[in-house]
Amino acid sequence: MKNIFIFSLIIFFQFSFAQEETKKDSILPTELKEVVVQSKKKSIEQKADRTIFNFSEQSHLNSGSVMEGLKKLPGLIVSDVAGMMYQGKQLEVFMDNRPLNIFSNELTSYLESLPANSIEKVEIITQPGAEFPATSGGAIINIVTSKNAKKYLSATYSNGYSYTKYTKSRHRFNNSVLLNARNKWFGWQIQLGQNFNQGYQRTNFRNESFVLSQNTTDRENRFYFFKTGLKFDLKKDRLLVNYDFTTSNNNALIDANGFGFTTSDVSKNKLNRNDVALNYQKRFDDATKKLDFRFNINSVDNQFDLTNRSVGNSVLDNGFDQLFYQFRTDYSQEFSFLEKTKFSTGVLADQLEFEAQNEGSTNLDYQRTTFAAYTEFQSTYKKFDFVVGGRLESYSIDGTTDTDDLIPFKQTRFFPNASIQYNIIPQVFVNANYNKKISLPNTASLNPNNTSYQNPNVSFFGDPNLEPTIFDNYEVKISAFEYFYVSYSRSDANNQVMNRIITNGDGAASISENIPQVTIHNFNFGLPIPYMLFTKGLTETLKFDFNPDEINFLYLYVGHQKHILPDVTNKGLWFFNAMSQIVLPGKITFTANYNTSSTGGNYFYYENRVPFGQQFDVTFTKKFLDNNLAISVYCNDVFNTNEQGFNALGTNLVYASKNDTRRVGITLNYKIPTKNKLAKEESNILNNDKKEENSIVN
């Protein structure tokens, strides 16, 4: 293993120097003075503050749902009990650079219903600077659904179908179409689609003596989405207008039994989400000077009903309405200090209104207002890059329940961040980062009502009086050519909001509560190994001038997490991922992906009895019609090993869950070709990421 590690580094150093004349340092901006640099998309890009996974060109990621693709990313963990985390950091979920503002089981359902072939890329921002809201907590995942507009009418049609058989046959299929065009006045884009999803789940709660609850769930979900974008060029300025609408209608038949009861229920969950965004980009004669004004309004309404099928009476009748407003302005300019310095500043104001209902009566009325201002400097001097900034945020939280007023929370805090990077050679750097962040309790954790399921022995609910969590995040990373990296991070959290299982009389309850102190240690290692190393030897391999994305290779990821909590015997967990790409005869691309973990370690207040997300996936992809048609055939969880099993620490309870993860499917993407030989891609309509395009440390 040691020799393979050394050989791989030598190969990628060789590749870097061979390309040094044509490639820019990975730390430089991808857009300078409004000139867009066109380049082939890479599978993975390691930036100083983020990791970018390209979904659009990777068949093993864009086959199936977005959730299935996310679970294949090395270092990302999704579980029923612990939520979504990347390299030990809880993720705040954004879509097209705007907060998604849905959580818990609603978020899981949303990502399971959204087709992965509607996604362009996923950015995981592990070191959010002062420009990002301090409420991002430890890290941000930004799911980018947008494509580039073109100077001609273009269309892409996507389709997918998959099949499982657990007790009976179940089917999933999706269709979507993307249209975009541009004329001399404006560019426009429309993306719309649907998803039909049948699913199966088996869960149980038990203790040492008897089974509290065991149930099987047969789901049928319908999901529709509609996304639009307009871009107006006003001389040097630009106006972007976006409107997104998604709706889901989910039904489930649930048969449950346990100590002292037997029941058969039907649940219905309806969710509508609207999102409107306006972005005015002011540009100047000095192309490094930029001023953006952004306004976003987001609404979500959800209704959850649970009815007993035997007698027809209502078990649960819960819902919520959520309204979110945000206005922000950002200004940036470069000037001569050291070699080059970029100054950024901005202000933000947002408001969240959340109202929860139980059987038609409001039992939580919650309001949160945030005001923020930030300043950040990014400088380059010789082989060093520096970032230093600070963000001042003020919060005002109040509300009422059906019995009392919430404990008001009014606070103003300063959140510093700093980063230093040493560039050893082009595309090889060492980076050290510190930032202080806060995480405000999300509405799923606050909601006192059950919006998932309950029976006489098991219930789920939140706590309206949860307090915010304060994080101190530290990270050191070595990155080489965007594929090889080693990193260590530590997060210290005060008042961490955590979901845990407790005993509740003779039953169990899943609750949210503040944990006084939590420390997370996280180590990560990624290594690419070209197969030509074994077939041609080191000497012959070094003679090749190759693109790492177009060769046969094995990519290995190893991660270790240790969660230190009070009153818990702390033991770390190892996580492993191996992804192999092989180009077969006929230009058929074969991709295999394997995930697993060790057992017996604590993941917050859960001790895993079986490996996290253990599964083996295979995908075959072939392109036709001058690469305009891509067809993928895949099988996820070939050996049917993906299941969840935990000991609920502090209790004698055991939780186990199994979904229909073994799935066979086919997807296709067809780009309708154009005869316009002068067609050129323009800048993005549905998304504009100022941080990604314009940073010095990028």
C-alpha cells in the first residue's frame, strides 16, 4: 500500500507538470474580468473551501434519485437517526445557492423524489467564510440543478426507470425536460419533470425483553417540479429572475404490531414549495468591482394525516405553514496590496415565520428575524494566500405555543474566520482554516407535532424551546491535483441540537434536545490509483500525458470520526469507500462503487450494530448519436446489505431499519442536437455563485 501511495503521487505530479503550460493554478478564479474560461468538467474538484462533485457526467451518480447519488459520495453519511453529515459536519442544505428550508422526513422525501439526472453538480462547502451566513453551522451542501443557457434553442430529455422486489414488485419512473435559449434581449430556461416512486421499509424498536414496535411500510409517492429562469443583460448589468415550484403527494400503508397492540394505518402527506429569487448584478468599468442585490422569498406548506384503516378514525391531523424572506447585498473589489487583494462586504436581513397546527388548532407560532453584516479580505503573496473576515449577526426569536410563550432569544454575536494556504506547486497546496459558526434550530426540530408516524408504543416530536448551537471549527488539509487529499478537522459545539431515542413509559420516543458539549474529530484520506500502474509499470506510466477523468482507475477514501459526548463511552468509527472506473470495449464505461464502515462506535447517541450504508453498486454507460444520447443500466446494493441497526445509548432499546435499496434500473439523457455551428454556452441562469466564480482563494 505504501508503494502504491508513492507511485500515485509521482504519477499525478508528472501529470501536473505536463499540463502546467495550459492549466491555471486551482486557486485562481474561474472567471476574470467577465471572460468565462471554458474547460472540460472534472469528476471531483478539491477547492480550498469546498469539494465539488460533478453529477451530470458521472453515470454512477446521476442514475436514480438525488438521495441515491448523495449516498455514494465518499465521506457523506445519510441515516434515519443522524440526518445528513459530511466528514463529521452537519450539513445545511441549499439548492441553487438558496436555503432549501425543508428538513427531516420532508427533506428525505424531497431528495428521494428528485431525479439525479436533473442535477448538474453538488458542492460541499466545508469551510464557509464570512460571506456565507453564520447560521450555516459546520458546512453547506449546495445542490445545483441549473444548466448553462446557449445562444440557440436547446433541449435535453431525461428519463429513468427502476425496479425492486421486496414482498412484491415495486416501480419508480421519472421524466424531465430542460429547455433553454438566448436572444439579443434575454436568456430563458425552463426545467420541469415528474417522479413516481413506490417504496418499502421495515423497522422495529425492541428492548432486551420484547418488541415494542415492528412495522412494514408500503409507500407510493408522486412528485412534480417546475423551475424557470430569466436573464436580462442591461449593458454591463444583469438581472436574474427565478421561480421554482415543487409539489408532492405521498401515501403509505403501515402495518404495525408490538407489545400490547396491533394496528393498520394509512398516512397521507402533501407538501407544496414555492421559491422566488431576484438578483440584480451591477458591474463597473473596473471588472473586479461588483455589486449584487438579491431578494428571495420561500414558502412551504405541509399537511400530514394518519388514519386507522380498521375503524376509520383519525390518529394524527398535523400540518405547518412556513414563510421565509431574505434580502442581501454584496460588494467586492480588488486592489493592489501585497500582490493582489480582494475586499468583500455585505449585509443581510431575513425573517422566518413558522406556524404548526394540530387538529386544526395552532399549537406553535414561531418568528425569527436575523440581521447580519460581514467584511472579508482575500490576499495573495508569493506562494501564500490569506483570508481573514468577520460576520456580525443579530437574532430575535419569539413565539407562542398553545399553553405558554416561548422563551425569547435575543442575541448579537461576532463570527470570525481565517484561512492560510501555501501553494507548493500549481494544484498542490496546504490549507489551514478556522471559523466560528452558529446553527439555529430548524423547524422540524422545533415542531411539537408528529409529522411522520406514531403508534401506542412509539412517537416522534420536537421541542419549541431549543436553543441555537455555537460551533468552533478547525481544519487542516493537503490537496494534490484535486484528487488526492488528506485532512483533519475538529468541531467543538455548545448546545448541539441532536435527535435521540429515549424510553417513554413502556414505549420509545424520538426527540430533539440540546446537548451541552459535543466534540467531533474527523480524519479523511482520498487516493487515486491508475490501473496502468499495474499493467505498464511505473516507468511506462510516467511517459503518458493523460486526463485522470478518462482513464481506468480506482479511487479509495478512508475516514475516521470520533464523537465525544458527556456520559458516553466514546469510540470512533471508520468509513470506507472504493470507486472504480473501467472503459470497456465499445467505449462502454463500467463503474463500481462500494461503501461500508466499522461497527461498535458511537455516532452521537447511537452505537451502530451494522455498518453504515454498506452496499455495492454497479453501472454500465454507453453514449450514442455523437455523444448526444447517454444510456445507463445500473444495479444498486447488489448484495442487499444496506440496512441500519443501532443501540440507543442511555437506554436498553435497539432500533433497526431496512429499505428497498437493492434496485435495478435504466436511465437515459438525450440532448437534442443543433445545426448551429456557432453555438456557445453562456453564463448560468438558474444559479450564480459569486463565491465560486470570483474568489481569490477558490
